[in-house]
Amino acid sequence: MALYSSVLPAQETPVRKGEPVTLNFAGAEIEAVARTLATLSGRNVVVDPRVKGSITLITDRPVTPAAAWNQFLATLRLQGFTVVEANGLYKVVPEADAKLQTGAVSAGASPPPGGQVVTQIFRLNHETANNLVPVLRPLISPNNTINVNPGNNSLIITDYADNLQRIARIIAVMDVSNATDVEIIPLQHAIASDLAPLIMRLIESGSSAPAAGQGQADSSFKTVVIAEPRGNTLIVRASNAARLALVASLVTKLDQPATGPGGKSSDAGNIHVVYLKNADATKLATTLRAAMSGETRTTSVTASAAPAGAAAGASIAASRTTTDSGNSTGGQIQADAATNSLIITAPEPQYRQLRAVIDRLDSRRAQVFIESLIAEVNADKSAELSIQWQGPIGAAGSSVIGFLGTNFGIGDKNIINLAQTAASGSAINPGQGANIAAAKKFNGVYVLGFLANFLQTNADGNILSTPNLVTLDNEEAKIIIGKNVPFPTGSYANTGGSSSAVNPFTTVERKDVGLTLRVKPQISENGTIKMVIYQEVSSIAPESVLSKDGLITNKRAIETSVLVEDGGIIVLGGLMEDTYSGNVDKIPLLGDVPYLGEFFKSETRSRKKTNLMVFLRPVVLRDAAASDQLSMDRYDMMRGAQVGAQPQQRELVPVNQSGVLPQVRATTEPPTAPAATPPVATIAPRTNDPSRN
């Protein structure tokens, strides 16, 4: 859109600044009126070419230039035009385009009054921006806009300045907190941890609280009741004063003393059932019984300390009474493994103490994901150089024939053995590598007279193992990946009965061969993790598979205790080995001659390098969300590997599909399967049911 006009020229009869003027425009062109008002108010005005038409602007009495300018803006607004200001330049444009050209942007305070189109940013402190949009949208001109920034919970509104002042007052009234302050309600008889879930269930079933929008925490819009076991109190934050009064009324009605038969209050011999959420009932019952027995012994010893005489007798009686009372009414705690609950027979004061201990011990235990990495790099090199020769001495047909030459032992592939093999008519099988040989026919038989062998080998190995496992805090976990191999321990041959039949048999002992990882982590208060680790990598030596003496295992093991930060990587240990071996067979004196001596020797060299390192990385999983995130990450990784390993399509071999894990519905970007992959089932995401807590 092109704009034209520059600073409009002043009139021939200049008007002094601030002098009142009388307007009398009847059917005048908008551009001419704008030129006149620009001169009167001292503004630079530009008129859009699309602004066409005439206006009537008349005043009955003299007005100030500022009032005349505001009346001009109001008249333009009635005809669908407006004025926007940018860097001191006032542009007369259609109202529909004003939101794209306005340059005035303000935040915080209300905009100054006027008929210009400006942009105002309203930051909300309590109300959600999305909730106010349906309320404010009808109050804004159809050609102007209202937008939401959920990141900082703010509204961006472009409209006339005078209308924005009205909207600012509406927002100020509606942007108030709809939640009460935190209230603490002490309990006299009930247990806070028992009463809090019951209160929440009652108020949630009565009415549903509105959901929170973007940019604001959900806790501000619903009533929250939290138990504080140490002081046996309830911490309440209600959505409004009426809901707070409802919670207080429910607490008053439920916080009543326990009643026995006939409706009378009963403090002794009460039986309570406590359902555990995380702890093991059997183990926790043992711990509580030990704590109660220690408390009883302490009370007994304290009561026995009294003056001599009659007072001492009273002290002994008090001691016996305390001990008997503890054994009869305060020391019965049983565990029901089927329901993972505790059955406690204790008076109300002692039950309160026990319940406070149970609430602390029955907390969700953190888990530790342990990622172990075993990296082994091997490099083996060997080289062989051997030259052998043999030759007969004497004329053919002589009764005595001699031989002269060298014969070095490179396994069974020396020149004598090969010559005997050739003389027997069998195929010659020389050693590995390059072989250069020459044979001579002697008395109808080919005799090997020269043999040169050249060999160089390189063997590289890169082994990477990553055993992973998850375990609870302070619980030992073990993973074994390998084979269960039988090792012979003895053999017998029994003679059976009168038939003298021999029944031979061998006794074996089976052992695990492979990779073993055993870890027991313990999370400290500052976030560090102490781990007791045993890691073993074992394998069967290939040369011992057919050995009569039994199997030989190669074993590398690490047993240690380490301290590592959450998510940190620590090296447990390793092996760096560099082995060299060399062997030279030669003819004395002749083998030492430079260059020529190579024809009278056989040399073998080998070098073996082994680098082995073991690394470990623990990660603490403190809640269900962290566990789900880790599990879904590994799940998607395995599913992606299965999708990528689909067999190639073959019509002649009608098996073109392999198994694929079901796609999890909560995955944001699932792996894309090939066209031939069949539809898979869908696993619904896990839902948290409060009634099962």
C-alpha cells in the first residue's frame, strides 16, 4: 500500500498555537479536512489513497485545536477510517488496516485517551488469559484483534485507545485470585493421613472444579487438602471461601473420638488396620515391633529409678505396671501379606505415634537405573618368514644316497612332512600364506627340494556390551547374560550285577558363563549414590573345547564399592595389555650372514594388544513420570529397531513380516513402518486411579 503527501503547507492566514477555532466543513473532502486539521494541531498527516469521500465537521462554538482533532478522529471512525501514529507521523488509513500499521505499543499502565488505534499488552496475575478472550472479544471492534500469549499469560489487544481504557478496567476487576490463603486445621482425634484422602474424595465428588488454562498452575483452581503427619494437622487451600467453609465443616464432623460398644469412648484395646502403599507389610511390622520393644524397655528402666524405702516399692510397682501394660495393650502389630496391611492393637495415643512413623516409612522409594558399559578393543598381529630346502647327494641308482638341507618346524608344515606326503601319492596341503616350492623327480618320485613360506595376519576386535537394569533404592539387583555350561567333575564305571555289564557315567557341575552384573545402590540425602558392584565377564577358551582335561574359562571380574553423582559416569577399572612374542629357527653361522642368512632361517613374530574398560552411569528415578519417560524411550528405541529390521519383500518366499512391538498411544513421533508392516495393536496409556493409592 502506497501512501502519499508530505507535511501539509500552512494556510495563508496563520493561526496562533492554542487559539480556539470554529469548524464549518459541510460535505468537504477528507483530504482537505485532514490538511486543515494538520495545520491547526501542528501534526504531520499522511492520507492513504484508498481513503475517499466527504465528511461534515461543524462546531457551534470555538474549540481548542486538540478538541477539533479529537472530533475529526471521531468523525473518521464513523465512516470506517482511523488515524494511526508512528514516529510522529499520523496516517489516515481504513480501519481494517489500522492493526497492521499502528506503531504505538504500551504495556502495564492504561493507554492515554483518544480515538487512535494502539496496541496494549495486559499481563495477568491470577486469571487465565484464555478464559478472558470470550468475555472481551465482543467488546472490541470487528476489524481489531485480541490475542493470547500463553507463555507469560498475557493479552495483546489492538483497538481504539478510549475503548482500551474501558477494557483495562474490566480486566482489573476480573484478574483477582479465586483461591483462599493457606489454612491449617489441627486435629484432636482423627489421623491426618487418614482424613485428608477422605475429605478430598468428598469435595471432588460434590462438584468438579474448572480446569486450569495455559499459563497458570492447576492448583489455583481446585481445593487441595494435604496431611502433615508431624503435627497431625491438615493444610487446606480452597478455591473460594465457601469451599473452605465446607472443608472446615467436614473436618469438624469427622474429627471425633473413637467409640466402643454402646457408643462410649474407648481408648484401650482398639484395633486399627493400616493399608500400606509402598512399604512391605511383613518387613515394616518387624521394624515397628522392634521399635516398640525398645521403647518399652526404656520406659521400664526410667520408672525404676526412685528413692529407697516405701518409695522404692512404689517405683518397682510402677515399673511392672508399665511393662505389663506395654505387653498387653501396646505391643501387638501383625502383618497381612495378602493385602499388604498392618493390624495394630494399641491405645489411641500410641496408635498416633505408630501412625506417624508408618507415614514416614511408607513413602515411595526412589529407583535407580544403572547403565553399564564394557568396551574391549583387541588388536592381534603376526608375521612368519621361513625358507627350507632339501637336496639329495649322490648319483642316481647308487646304493647310498644322502640329503642336505634345512628343516624348520612350523607346525606340521615343514619340508620333510610335505615330502613324505608327496611320496605317498597324497595331495600336498602346505601351510597358510604364500608358499613357493620346487620339487625334483628322483627314482620316479617327486621330492620337495625347496619351500618358502610368507605369512602376515591382522586381527582386530571391538566388543561393546551395555547391560542395564533398574532396582529400588537399597535393593540388590542382578542380571546374567550368557550360557549355563556343564563342567565335568568326575567319571565312574559301575559293574552291574551278574551280567558284569559296565555302566559308565560322568558327573558334571553347571556354571554360568557370560556377563554378570550385580549392583546394590544406596541414595544419600545430597543426591549421591553409593553402589556395591560386582561385574564379571567370562568366556570359554576355544582351544579347550575338545581338550581331554576339561574346559578352560577366561574370566574378568570387578568387585568394588563406589560413590557417584546422579547421572554421572565413573570408570570402575580396566585392563591394558600389550604382549609380544618372537621365535627364530636358524642354521648356526649361516643364519647370521647378512641378507644371505635369510635363506637359512625361519622367523615368527606376534603382538597382541588388549584394551578393556568398564564404565557405569546411575540415574535416580524419583517418581512415576521419570520411570515412564525412561521406559518409553527404551520402548521406542526397540520398536524402531524392529521396524527397520523388516525382511525384504519376496513373492517366492511368502514370509515378509516380522514381529513389531505395539505402538504406544502417548508417543509423539512414532517410528514410521514400511508399507508392508501390518497394523499393530495399540496400548492405552496408563491412568492414575486415586482410589488405588
